[in-house]
Amino acid sequence: MTTPIGGAAQVGRRRLVASIGALAGAAALSGCTRGSGGPDGPGSGPDPTADAEGAAAAAERQGAATRSFHGPRQSGVDDLPQAFLTMVAFDLAAGADTETVRRLMTVWTDDINRLMSGRGALTDQEPELATRPASLTVTVGWGPGAFAAAGADAPPWLAPLPPFTIDQLEERWNGGDLVLQVCSDSPVTVAHAVRKLVTGAEPMATQRWVQRGFREPLMDAGKERMRNLLGQLDGTVNPSSSVAEDEPLIWDDGSTWRANATALVVRRIAMELDRWDRADRFSREHALGRRLDNGAPLTGGDEMTPPDLAATAADGFPVIDTFSHMRRAMPTAPHERFLRRPYNYDDEPAPGQDSNSGLIFLAYCADPVRQFIPVQERLAEADLLNLYTTPIGSAVFAILPGCADGEILGGDLLT
Ligand code: HEM
């Protein structure tokens, strides 16, 4: 918490720009309601394939697809991962209190609702940039600082992760009082939404860190997993909230903190691609326990075939190495499971370096202390993939339950 508050100025600026934004938004919307098309709208121009594939498919291709904002749970957790991600962590202003957090949540709730439905934010002077939501989701989380400022009842598990032996954390990627996870199939939409939400937060909260990531946008099927930059199929074994026994692993059922909340663990993990380049295919597959081409376990079958951990090779050693990533990450108790939704990053290399790539590892679970930490401890103890990867950032947030129309996110915490 660093910047002093100037809330009155903020509200004043918002009111002033709101009138401009409303005019611009109305102008833009009158000319480009979804499907009817303005100069830049989703339905602009003739669509030669609309007859063949249907108007809905064409509209979706042009970015008209929306995900719901209102509801008991926030979007962006267990829904299909979009291609582009920006995570922004915030520091609350010095002296922030319950009213500061309430004001911020009021602004964000309204703007996120608008942006996710393809409308400009309240003070938006470029509402045209909002007309292709492309499945935009903005997911709001609170870190320990937001609960402290608001004097609100925090989840018992909400704290930074303990240090792990493999960690080489850089302070610039750690922590945060609040987080926004912004995902869309359009990178322009992500950039615009982030800009509106960041400026809308000023001066109540300022950016602490920003992480940008991406997944394969051209995968037709199986988008719940992706190729990471080591070339592995990532996301194969994951709980699903459509499976009754998995649901309480992802979403709090109310027994830990709040029904329909979840924890978000963010780990920024650097990949040593130069070392990976020197490893042959056998060593690479051995480190994971799965094939690189189709993601099948080394004991055979296809991607979804369960691994045969007892199988041994001619030399008597296990086919799936005891220290392979998959084997070390497998649950040793039924509760040691969580939802992974990772994104690649590929940033500007430092001088003298070839690359600056890795994974923005996002894990969601009802209780990270019980579900996530034991797995991370096991991987820190021994995991062949550690030769090629290093955690450099870490943060834990409480993803708030969703809200209904007329409510604000986190409203019940702000009494
Ligand atoms: C850069 C770092 C990492 C990479 C490249 C990576 C990659 C992979 C890949 C390719 C798989 C196999 C396919 C799949 O089931 O998704 C996998 C499985 C898994 N990983 Fe990771 N991972 C990384 C970090 C982590 C971390 C930090 C954790 C948790 C602390 C983790 C937990 C898991 C789990 C639980 C599985 C499924 C194991 C099972 O088969 O039951 N991974 N990972």
C-alpha cells in the first residue's frame, strides 16, 4: 500500500468522463449493436460464410461471444481458457479502508459487467474497443492486504506460500493486495479492458505487477489443455467442476470460507530453454513421464490412458521414472488435487540472453494449504523437470464469489 488516496478527485473525474463516455458509448452502440454492425462492430460488412455456418458461428468468430458476469461464481476459473491473459496485481493506496475497497469494488463491478457484455466502461472514451468481447472474463481476487484494509473476514488459508527449496523468487513478481485476471480470445480486448480497469482503480489502487500470457489460439478441440513452450501437452489431468466429486476441490462449498469462492495460486515459473534445447527427446519425455507428441504416458495408450506406474523396462527400472514430474505431482491423497489453467509467457530477453520464457502457472482450489502445498513441496523435493524450470514469482489470492445484478463483488465482506 503506497499511494495516498484522493478518492474525491477520482469520483469527480469519473463523473466528468462518464458523460463523455456515455455519449461516445451511445454513439458507438447505436451504430454497432452486436450483429448489426457499425464500422468496427462484430457484424460489420457482408459475411460470406454466414449462410453456410450460421450467424451465431460467424458472430463468435468475429468476437461477439460473451461469458456471463452475474451469477453465484465468477467466470474465468473453470470455463474454457481463452487465448490471451493479462494478470494485474495491485497495491492499495496508503490509508485505504473499508470505504476505499467498497468504492473500488463498485467501480470494478460496474465496468467489468459492461466490458464483459461488449460495452465500453463507464468512463470509456474508446468504447469501440469493447465491442468484440471475444469471451472476455475479468476475475477479481483479494490478497491479504485487501482483507486487512476492509477489516473483513479473510479465508483461513490466505497467506503467501511457504518458501520452497527450488524458489528463486523476485520481489517484483510476488504478492499483491488485489488481482485482476483478464482473459479473452482477442489481445486487443484484453489490453483495452486492462487499461480501463487500471485507470478506473486510480488512485485507490496502483499496479504492482503485470504478467501477460498466451495459449494456442488455433486449437479447435481440447482447448482445456495447451502446448507449453517446452512443447508438452499441458492440462491433461485436471479436476472438472462438472464432475460432482471434483466440484468441492475447486469451489468452496462454504465449509472453508465462503460458498462459491476459490483460491488462486499464481506461480511465475521461468523455463531454461537453452538447457532444454540440449536435452534429447528421451530425457525430455523421461523428465515428464509422458510422450511429447501425443501426451500419452510412457507406458502407452493415448493422452487419457492412466499411467502404469508398476511397469518396468528391460533394465528393471520403472518405465515412468520415480522422479518424473507427472509421478511426483500425482495426488497421494484424494484431496491433493486442484485445477490448473496455465498460460505461456515469452517476454523480452535480458541483455545477453536468448529468451525469457516460462509459464504463468495458475491453480484454483478450495483450500491451497490442504490441496496445493503438499504437491508443491513434493515437486520441490524432487522433480526431474526442476532441471529446466525455476519459480520466480508467487502470490495467493481469494477469488470472491460472484454477484447478482444490483450487487457489488465482495459486497457481503464490506459491512
Ligand atoms: C513450468 C512448470 C511446469 C510445467 C512445464 C508443467 C508441465 C506439466 C505437464 C506437461 C503435465 C502432464 C500433462 C497434464 O496432466 O497436464 C503436468 C502435470 C501435472 N502438473 Fe505440472 N508443470 C509445471 C509446474 C507444476 C507445478 C508448480 C505444479 C503444482 C505445484 C504442477 C502440478 C501438476 C499436476 C498436479 C499434474 C497432473 C499429475 C497427474 O497426472 O495426476 N505442475 N505438468
